[in-house]
Amino acid sequence: MTGADPRRVDPDVDLRVPGDRGELRAHPAAVLGVIAAGGVLGALARAGLQAAVPHRPTGFPWATFAVNVTGCLLIGALMAMVAAGRTRPLTRPFLGVGVLGGFTTFSTYAVDVRLAVAAGAAGTALAYLVATLVGALVAVWLGDAAAGRFLRRAARPAAAGGGLPGPGGTRAADGPAPTGRADEDREAR
């Protein structure tokens, strides 16, 4: 890690970056508050879906499967947006750790597998075990790829000279269009 532009591990807080260490100490209540609020919302959404679509121990747990795969798709999309610098400072802790962390439930997934095996439905348990792992990994990849493609397409008109319109319908002559928080962080260092 040499040079003026270190690769960030986490776009919100990278403890190797001195400015981020100070921010973490300065605003821990805000970060914990948005994580807690998001977690409540995510957990309530998951509980509601699981109550609406119950399953027997020998049946395929469709609600938990859908929650985990959908949550992984959204996490992939969110991380593409965060990496592109298209989010506000507390977006990732609120949505990623809080809402989607509370929404997805790999602990219930493990319990569902155990209950299916105990109920004599080893085939269902194995199918659920494999389908969830594969589905979750594919969903993260698809979410990241789709959001990345969307963000690149959205940025193309600005890069081609369109940018933000100024007087007369063209980009104002006061410099390039803003590119997001990640680029601003690099320039500040």
C-alpha cells in the first residue's frame, strides 16, 4: 500500500486511512443508530414474509429462501453503488448492515435444514442447502453486475460531454461533473 491513493477496503470506514479513524471515533452513535434502525426494519420485513408464507418442517422453506436470495441480490447492487461513490455516508451501514443484515437470515436457514433432516426430509434439506448457497452467490454477483452496468450507462452521457446542463443546455464551464463521494475522498487525500 504505497502512493497517495490507497485502495480502500470499506468505502465508509477504512481504518488504514487516518481520516476514517477519526470519523469512526467522532460518530459512533450515528453509525450504531442507523444500523439499529435498519436492522429493525429488515427483521420486521423478514418476519412478516415468513409469517405470510409458513412451511412445514418437511416442506421447502420458500419464504426464507426468497428472503436470502433477494437480500443477496440487493446487497450486491448496494455494494456496486457504494464502490462507485454513489451513496451518502451512512447509506451502507443503514441499508447494508442494518436493513439487509436484518432481512437476510442464514441462521434460520441453518435451523430449517436441521429441522428438515430431523423430520425425515433429508432430500428437501439437501436441495434447500444447495439452492440457497448457489442462489445467494449468484444473486450477489447479478446484483453487483446489474448495478455496475446501470451506473456505467448512467455515467456515459456525462463522460461524453453532456454532464449537468448549465445555461443554454450545455455543461457549465466551471469544471467536470461531480463523480461521487469516492472520488472526492481520493482528491482530499
